[in-house]
Amino acid sequence: MKETIVIVDADLTTRLTLKKLLIEENYDVVSEGKDGFEAIDMCKSKRPDLLIINAELPVLNGIKAGKKIIIENYAKAVIYLCNDCDEMNKTNLDRINSNRTIGWVPKPVHKEVLLSTICLGMEKIAYIEQLEEEVVGLNKKLGERKIIEKAKGILMEEQRLNESEAYKFIQRLSMQKQTSMAEIADLILLDV
């Protein structure tokens, strides 16, 4: 699957050059714009994998727009273009500290630099998404475990069972009713 990309730069030549380069490399450029406000609107509607934005846009600069886009989850990642990346890096690193900021690419953009930044960045984003999925799964398991523990406590109190017996009771009901132990525990806790 091709990554979807939004390009934002006030300079039309830069936008056209980037678009041509990215299309030749089999990326899907879904939109392009000239300022930070357009970047937010386009990313909100298109939900691209990547936003490539000039950090030094007038009015609403690319850094503020990129930060808003990442906070609102309108794009998976951002690459900033800049004339003086060393200076931009120093002055703005704290303001944009985000694991979804892939990096800085100096203007004029060199094909190899941009493509390697995109490639490494998208690998980073894939890894972050995998970790986020694992965290969601672990949180769900932890929540289910807490419910089961509470239900065991109720069974121990109401039916005078020890901890092991209460657990086996929930487990047995789960198998008999072909449902999860968490759902059985939820039912036990209904009027508590």
C-alpha cells in the first residue's frame, strides 16, 4: 500500500517539484497547499500518512500547524522543510517534541535525503503504532483482570469460597456459557 502524503509550502515550485518526485517514487500525494491553515484543513479531511510542511510558513507557521495536526491525529507523521535546519532544530525542538515528528529536511530538497527520511520515518511510525496496539491490548487485559479479581472477592464473601475456588467458579461458568471470564465477572458485579 502506498503512503498518502500532503505537501504544504508557500512556494509553488517546491510543491510541484516534491509532488513530481514523490509520485515517481510511487507515493500517493493526496493534496497540496500553501499555508498552515490549509495544512490543517487538508489533513483533517484526507487523514494522510505523512505531512511534509515548510516550518517557516507565514502567519500560521508549519511548526504550529504540524503540532496541531499531530495532537488532533489528522496525520500519522510530519516532516518539516526548512532553509536553516540547524537553527530550526535548536529553537523549535522543545516546541515540537513528538514521537510523530520524523525530522527536518533542508531546502532545497535533495531527493535522497527526502526519500531516506520518509522511509526511516514511516518505519518508525509503524513501530510506534505496533507498540500503541500492544499497550491497548495490555490495558484491556489489565481491566479484565481487575474485574475478575473484584468478582472473585464477591464470590469469596457471598458464597464463602477461597480464592482458588472463586476463580475456578468463574472459569467453569465461562466455559459452560462459552463467553469470556470478564463477561461472567461483569455479571457477578452487576448489583454491587
